[in-house]
Amino acid sequence: ATSPGKTQFNPLFIFGGVGLGKTHLLHAIGNYAHANDPLQNVVCVPSEKFMSDFIDSLKNKNTADFRRLYRSADILLIDDIQFMFMRGEHTQTEFFHTFNEIHQNGKQIVMTCDSPPEKLEGLEERFLSRFQWGLITSIEPPDLETRIAILRQKAEINEISLPHDVAAFLGNYISSNVRDLEGALIHLMAYCSVHNAELSVEAATLVV
């Protein structure tokens, strides 16, 4: 985000499970880069939007406009890249050429995925070799201390006093991803509000 296209992390391929913050991180890169240089052309789309735009361009016979939109990007951010390789041979070919042109022009590419590239079904060797030009990195589920810190921050945002034993209980009980963790706290706060009850471990056991 600080120096797009000028680092060794190009392309940047981020993979991990659901609810770990891949999309948030992708948007953070785009927002920071745009704030740092508003003249940069930042294109951030889900892979399904890329596919839909390409199909529309074929239908409307304006593929030149499509290519101008994506290949002129200074930073191309593609979310959930795995969907692109489930179908659409022509879309994959178009993305291949888009990738090559952006990379050759010294521009930045960042992608997110639900699995490492070597485990993507339908991924051609030509894509795998290009993804390996840069950095392939994973996002792991947060550890217990981080989960508790997330819960406390969420409670503070909602101006709720969250007892440590309740945060520890939720943090120990839910370790899969941040989305489920925050969802459990929201359910607990709603339950306690409706039943006029205190935030407690006893109440938490009823909602998780």
C-alpha cells in the first residue's frame, strides 16, 4: 500500500478460512493507497464482478472498455479469486493477460483466496508460476489473547462493560474465526438486553 508495484511482494496472494479478515485487509490496502495518493487508480472487485464485467463486455461487444478499466489499474485488488477458476475458461484467459500487463507495467496486484494456490481445483500451471513470483501468505485464526482483545474492543464500541471471565469464556469456546466470535458477543448482548440480565458466563452458556 505504501509503494505499490515497487516491492518484492508483487503479486501478493493472501489465503485463509472464512471470517479471518481477508476482505477487510484487501480494502485496507486499497483505502490506504488511495488516501496516500488520490491520483492512483485503485480497482477493488470480487472475482465474480470481474467475470460478470467480462461477460457483459462480450455481450455488448465492448471488450476494449473492459480491458481499459482493469488493465489501467495502478493497484488491482481481486477478492475470492477461487471462484474464477471454478468456471469460465475465457475469463481465466482474460485475467491471465490482465495480470501479465499490470505486472509488466510495474503495477501492484493483490488477491485473496480460501486456500493456497496449489490446492485450487482447476488452476493452470501458468497461473501458479505467476502467483509464486511474489508472496503467498496465509491468515491464521487469532490466538486466545487476540480473541479476548477483539471481544473487549467490540464491547467498547458498543459501550458495554464486558467482564473478563465472560470474554475468556467466549474466547475459549469460539476459536474458528473472528466473525463467529463477534456474532456470539452480539447474541449475548441482545439476550441480556431482552431479559434484563447481566453479562455473565451463565448467560453466555445459553447463547453459544
